[in-house]
Amino acid sequence: MKRFIPFVKSPPRVAVIRLQGVIAAAGRASAGLNDANLGPVIEKAFAKGKPAAVALAINSPGGSPVQSALIAARIRRLAVEKKIPVHAFVEDIAASGGYWLATAGDDIWVDPSSVTGSIGVISAGFGFPELLARHGVERRVHTAGESKSFLDPFRAEKPEDVKRLKDILEPIHEAFKAQVSARRRAKLPADRDLFTGEVWVGQAAVDIGLADGVAHLVPKLIELYGAKVRMVPYGVKRSLFQRFGGRILGDMMDEIEERALWSRFGL
């Protein structure tokens, strides 16, 4: 009832946005974090109840660089427009695109066992150049345009295709490096390359400037905003069908790819 009494100051409110899972474009069977789904959630978190701050609870091994950029850019735009500070808290992992999301925060806090970093770009797949021939199957591919069969998994890998792929990955890597440099510039060591894809655990990420300290979300927000701070959770709501039917009806290759992203970091 306090909010209805004139001249009584309400306790500070912090919107907590959960960013959990693989970052993938909307429409994929196992799509987790993407701007289409998260956009309304983020907008609401910044707008509802005049929050004193927004906190990001991040647990992601990465994924789509474009979706990472879109989500982080939306958070920064709203933070600047509404003059609201943003605090990022890493749980198990904020690697690759997950760390891109963390850079949307004005500060980044980690657990002693959080895995952070992996500032690089990867493309992985499978090759089956001998499988069809072994089983007497002839593959027929006809294209208009010499690059349309680029990295065909049923053909032997070509050096020119590998070079073309690296030419694609390099500008994405440069964009990632630019994001980290812009958001963490004053805190990064000038004499060390942090953009090799290496990861750091807990305090090590703090020591090299990728994070600001070791802290958990609730006690840190109480320290910053007082014991009466209200923490209001925001996240994408999934239907019963999505929660219990998604893994049965979802695309198997998407599930394998998602599990591979987590397992790269021992999770």
C-alpha cells in the first residue's frame, strides 16, 4: 500500500533480465536468445516502474554474432536514452556471443568459477566425402554460379573454399573486437592480445580487465541500492508446448549443435 501514500518514497527497483541459453536466430527449432523474442522483454524492463537500474543475468556459451550484436545494441540504446545503469552478472559462462551480451553492461561481475571470454569466431561442420561412394550413391549437384556449392559436406574440402570461409569470419571477428574495445577500452591491458578465443575463469577475467569483480547478483544489488531494493525478473515466457514438446519435435541437428556449444566449455 505504500506506493499509494503521497510523499512516501518507494524502494528502488531493479529490473533483472535473464539471458540464458544459446544465441540463435528466431525460427530455428532450438532457438534460444534472439532479438525478436527478447526485444519486447528488454523494452518492458527499461520502461516499467522507472527502474533505478537493469541487471543482466547471463548464462550463455554464445551463438549467432548478429543476434548478439542486436540484443546488446538494444540494451545500450535504451540505457543511454533512459539514463539507466546496466549491471551484467555472469553465471556459469559468458563466452563468445555470451560475452558480447555482457559488454552491454556498464560493469561485469563474475562468480569465482565463471567461464568468460572466447572473443573469436568459429565455423564448424562435418565432411562426408567418402560416405556416398562407399555405399554406391552418386551425388549430383548442378549450380548457376561457381560458389553455390561452397563447402559442400559431401565433397572433398577445397583450399579456396577454406580461404573464402576465413574471409567471411574475419570481419565478424573484427566487429566483436571493436565491441569489446569500445565497451572495455580503459580496462584492457595494452600489451596483451585478448582476442584469440582464449577463456578465463573467475578472478583471472577480472585481472585482465574483462570483468570488474567477483560478485553475485542479489548481494551486489543490495550493496549498490540498499537492503530494500526490489528485484523484478524479466524473461521470455515459453509455452507448455515449447517446454515439453520442443525437444521431441525439434530439429535434431540444432539440438546437437546446441549441446556442442555448451560442451566446448565443459558444461
